[in-house]
Amino acid sequence: MADEQPTLRNFLPKHISWLTIVLALLAVGTFFAISGPSRGYPIPIMGGVGYSGTTEAVPPSAGAPMMDTSVSNVSYKGGGMMRPDYYPYPYPNPDVPVTDTREFLKVTYGANMQTRDVQGLTRRVVTTVRGYDGRIDNESSSLKYGYVGFAVPQSKFEAFRDELEGLVGSRFLEVNISSQNLLPQKLSIEEQQKQADSNLADYKAARERIVNAHASAVKSLQSQIDTYTQMLVSLRAQAQTPQVEAQIQDISNSLVSLNQQITNENASYASQLKNADANIKYAQDWQTAVKTQDKALLDNVATVSGSVSIRWISLWEMAQLYLPGYWIPFIFAVLAFLSLLYDRRRFGTV
């Protein structure tokens, strides 16, 4: 009975072919290769392009657009989900009323692509950006790494994104999109606009009061001057007695005083008017600055800032993308086993 029980010695063929040995070695080698530390891959970080893991050097590239600190939506495409380096603020801004549902979304786009032809794909990305009236801010490429920083109109972003992400297969693409509502900044600008308009109206009203007060004061003084002038003419037409001469002297002194008051009033009016005009110009300049800020914000919202990081991928990494996990060593192990069975049939058992 013991001789009839199968043993490893009875299972092995008399001769093991090189094909079986190679397949077995490939199964073992790929198993340990997959079990080892994974290679890094490019991820968008603040100020440039970084790499996960510690085995990859950072490629030379210019600074990438800064990521917004608040994210309203994050999407991913390709193999696996990439954890973002930033998270949205969990509570709404208390300064913004919930009844204000306007959205001024500033969108930031980031993509990581893998390819066998880095320089060729970099040129295609640049061409795609310019084809949608975009602007290239940064560009670098080498045999292993490429980077393109760009800006495109938000009105063409969706069509641009579809074409850009169609340059590589979904397995070779990772996308990170963030958007931040700039409504608090918009509300701040609108509040400044109200203050500027209110100040301008107040300064204009103050100037009008100064003009009216000056006109009233000058009219009153001129009326007194006219009255004293008539009295002086009348007195001079009379016989010049000591009493009349005394009255003429008093009236003449009053006229001198009134004329000096008019001179002082005109000087004060000129000074006040100058200050009022300066205040009005200040308010008008403030209005212009606020309008410039508002236009800059709207232009910022109408522009999508983005970057594309490109990395060369080896055939082994491509195989891992199509056969993730331990599928590759498993397939080699199955092939080695089938080859071993063929060797038993071909050469017989020991």
C-alpha cells in the first residue's frame, strides 16, 4: 500500500525542460518584485511636482499653480483612487449668508499621465492647450519626465478636458480637480463698492453744502456792502459837518471790514473746495480700484489653471496596470505547472 501512495519523487518528470525552469523562475521573481516597495508616481503638490515613494527623483520643472485650500469636488480617473493632499473646509464660511446661492468657482486642474514617449506626449499636450485658446505657463520635458503648466478659458474647459484625457488610456491617467467658490471675495468687493459709492455721494453733498454756504455768506456780505456804499454816497452829498464826517468814517471802516470778510471768506472757500475736490477724487479712485478688483476676480474665475505631469512607464509597469495584484506571478506559476505536466507526459516520471 505504501508503494502505491503518490510522492513528490513519483510526480516529478525524469527531465525538467528549460521552459519549465524559466517559467518557475519568472513566477518567483515577479512575486518578489510585486511584494517589494512600489515605485513612486507623480502627484501634484503645492509649488511643483512631487513623487510618492522614496525611490524616484524629482524631475526638474517650473513651479506649478498653487492648489486652492478649499475643494468642492474631486474626481479621479484611472487605476485606483489617489488620496488628495488637501481637504475642503468642513463648515461654510460664517460671513456668507446661506441665502446667497451665487457661485464664482475658481477651478484648478491637475493630471498625471504615463506613456512610453514622454517628449511626444508633452508636445501633444502643449498643442491641445493652444488649440483651445490656452496659455502655456511652464513646460519641461526629458526622456523620463515631462511637465506642462497652463491656463485655459473656463468656457472651453470641458471640451479641452475631454480631448486632453483622450491622449492616453484611462489606466495611464490620474485626474485631480479642485474648485473654490470665491463668493466671500465677491461679497467683500461688493461691500467696498457700496462704501465707495456712499462716500462719493457724501463728498459731493459736502461740496455742494460748501458752495451753497459760500454763496450765501458772500451774498449777505455783499448786501451789507451795497447798503453801506449807498449810505456813504448819501452822506458825502450832505454838508460836511463834524457829525457827518464821523458817520462817513464809521461807514468807511465798516466797508473795509466787510471787504476783508469777503476776502477771508473767499480764501476759506478755496481751501474747503480744494479739500472737497480731493475727497471726491479719492472716492472716485476708490471706485475705480474696486471695479478693477471685481474685473480681476471675474477674469480669475473665467480662467482654469492646470498642470499635466508626464512620466515614462516601463513595460513591467504597463503589465502591472493590466494585471494588477499577483495575477502575473499566478499566471507564470500556472504556465510552469502546465509545462511540468507536459514534461511528465513527454519524459515520464522518475
